[in-house]
Amino acid sequence: MLAAVVPRALCRLAARRCPAALPRAWRGAARQDEGGGWRRQRRRGAAAAAARPGGGALGFLGALSLFRRGAEEDAEDAIILLLKRAKLSVMKGELGEAERTLHQALRLSHQAGDGKAIAYTYSMMANVALMQGQLDNAEKLYKATMSYMLAGDTKEDDNAILEMSLKLASIYAAQKQHKLALAGYEFCILTLEEKIAKQKDLPEDVLPAEEKANTRLLLGMSLDGYARYLLSINQLPVAQKMYEKALQISSDVQGETHPQTVVLLNDLATVLDAQGRYDEAYSYVRRAADLAKETQHPEEHMVLNNLAAILMHKEDFLQAKQVYKEALKQAEQKGDIASVQHIQEELAELAKRRKGSK
């Protein structure tokens, strides 16, 4: 039976079940897997962002060091082999096969009585469940993972626990359980801010600079996820503040030209545009577009689409049309069918507005 133990502080915040959750993963945040950076997709809801592989609380390669070496070496090797197979299936998009393999790994982990192996397998199963859109199942599996970790020597403010808490918050957001989502995001942000304040003056021989940076990146991830959620429920001024903080962290830790910084510039422009602050929005999205072009950002066409929309709101119809056409060209070259359709609809809307303004 899956246990549902979660951090006690989080339970107090949420009253009923416990919240927490993940937006898209930031480079280096928590105990990420080998995916490194992160690739932003169009907003398709919190569940889609949470399901993206890469950025799990216990990285796939981490499995190689999770297990004790010694008497149970054969069993451990078998578990590791199954986890590798499951990872490969996920990478190939064969989620059903990954799920079956993970159940085998879980069975062997229980037989070996290895709590770390059980927790790691549950975390992989939760990620697969999210990718399959099985939110209720993913929620149970993340709680089970946290239960086994907390039963060991993992602390409630450990980055791995907080990242799974962030994933849970995004699940609640997708389920429209607003009180739980808000409690989850706020729990992650407040806990990380307190943790960063405590770590600030620790010398590097006590806490390496990379570990401090990872904690800051996890805070940025939390702020980013919270901002996207607030934007979705039309809490625009607060969303703007969260985006500004996330952008500052990404710029400081990852640099202005990092793909994620570019996306956050674009996101901040979006929330300013939604408030009718078109000139401010334009300044941010223009910078994002310039950086996207300079760095050959994989989603430059989406930044250009946003730039064109803001130009249309500023009633600069001629420039907007030119930018939309460039965005459309790039979307077609990249085979992004959804973006192609969206940009074509925006061009049609632009034509109506131009006609109405004459």
C-alpha cells in the first residue's frame, strides 16, 4: 500500500492532503538528471510541464550510486538494469513498457528491502504517470517517494523533497485544487528562501558554491511555476513579481543568454502585456527576441510570436505583420504544427484589426 506521508509543515498549510509541485525543470536545480538545461514548450498546463522528462528529484544516473555494494550486489545490479531499461523506454516514448519495467524494479526493491531503491523507483513511476496524464496516480506515487525518503535520513527541507513538493503543487494546479496549489507553491518558496538565508554565509568548505547555486535555481523554478499558475488564474500583479524574482535568479546564476533567462524575459513581457502595459512589455520581449536570435534559441519562433502580438496591441500593425511572418516561417521549418496554426490565426486577427483601423 502506498503511504501518503509528506512534510508536516506542508500538511499544516494545506489542512487536508498535502500540496507541493513542479513547473519546468531548471538547469542544476535539486538533484537533476543528465538532461542538463531545459526546453520550454508552449503553455499546455501544469501537468504537461511537470511531466517533462529531465529535472526529476532523483536523476536517472543517480541510480548508479543509490544502492549499497556488498552482499546484495546481484539483486542491486538487476534493479539498476531494470531502471536503465525503463529510462530507455521513456526516452523512446514507450511509456507502457517503462511502466511494466518499473513495476518489476519495484518488486525487486521491496524484496531487497532497499528503501532508497524503492523511493527512486517510485519517483520514476510518478514521472511516467504524469507523462501519461494520470494525475491522481502521480500524486500518490510522489507522496510514496517522499514517505520513503523522509523515513530515511532525508530532511524536510532537502532539495529533492522540495522539488517533489513543487511537482505536487503543479498537479493540484492542474486539478484546480486552488487552496492546495497555493499552499504548495508558497511552502516551497518560503522554505527555500529560509534555506538560502541560512546558507548565505557558510564557507565553501562547509557548503560548495554549486550546492548554493542549485538551491537558488530551485527557488527560481518555484517562483516560475507559481507565476505561471497565478497568470492562469488572472492574478497578474503578483504573477509579475514572481516572474521578476525568477528572472533575477536565472540572470544571476545562469546568465542573461541562458535559454531559460530568455524565456523568463518573454514570460514577464506576457504578464505585462496582459495588464495593458504595452511599452514595458515590448522592452522585455524585444530583448528576449534579440537574445533568442543571437543564441539560436530552439523556440525563437514562439518569442517572435509574442513580440508580434505585443506590437499588434501597440497598433504597430505593419511591424507586427512582418514579425508574425518570420515566426510562421520558423515554425514551419521546425515542424511545430500547433504554432503554425496559432500564428496563422493571429495573422487573420491582425488583418481584421488593420481593416477596422482604416
